[in-house]
Amino acid sequence: MPTDTEQRLRLLLAGVLAVILVAGVVDLILDDPESWTSPHVIFEVGIIVGALVTTFVLWRGWWTSTRSVGELSRSLAERERERNAWRRSAEQALEGLGRAIDTQFDAWGLTPSEREVALMLLKGHSHKAIARHTDRSPQTVRQHATEVYRKAGLAGRAELSGFFLEDLMLPERSRPSRENA
């Protein structure tokens, strides 16, 4: 939907084009030319035709863009509904996974800072991104990560992710068969 400013601009432009059309036609009538092939008449007819063509092109562009915005808004709303449905359906599973991860962090004896870094590592964030998000230096984040791996007895980020996700499987119908893989 166009904003008030866009709507006013459209009306102003339409008004200017209408004035050009009317003024051109009135001028032609008042001139009462002897020949319709004179340069003056051809010039004024060109201005009138140009204003008509511009009006049509602008109207078509506005109509197309308004339609596109509507389609885009509907598509965005549909993606939002899909996302919200997924979140609702996954909420229970994610809550259970969160509790399981929290319990394991307790078992490893992680400090609150180490827990925060470990969770962000599990989510796939880089050390630099974690540093920006937590207002820590990248070196401090690396130290926390190293301490997490040491306390957990893991070699690194891949093993940390594998520890929690190793047994995660898609439902049978979603897994490719060995022949198709």
C-alpha cells in the first residue's frame, strides 16, 4: 500500500500531466491553425501524446508495483505463518533439548560464561560473533571455548556439536535410501 507521501506525489504528477493535456488541447483549439502539419501544431500534438503515453506508463507501473507489493505481503505473511507453526511444533522438542544441554553443562561444571559460549558454539556462531554478542574479546571467547572442550573431554567444536547431535535422526520417511544417497 502506498504511503500518504507516495499517494500525494502520484496525485501531483497526475495533476501536472492532466494540466499539460488540457493546456495542449486548449492551445491547439485557440490557435485555430490553418495547417495541421505546421511545426507548432506537430510540437503541441507531440507534447499531448507524450503526456498521454507518460500517464499510461506511470499508471501501469503504479498498478504493477501495487500488485507486486500485495503479492509480496501475502507471501511474507505465509512465510511468517509457516515459521510460527514450525516454532509451535518444535517448541516442546527444543525445550527438552535445552534442558538436556543444560543438565550436561552442569555435569561438566561449566561456569555461566562458559555455558553462554558453549551454547553459542552449538548454534554455529564464530568466536568473533560470540565476542561481539557478549561484549568479550575474541581471545576471551577462545579461552572459554578451550576450557569448555577441556572440561567436556572433547577435541573441539565439531565434537561438541557431535556430542549433542550424534543421535539426532530424521524420521524414516525423510531419510534417503542408501541407493539414492
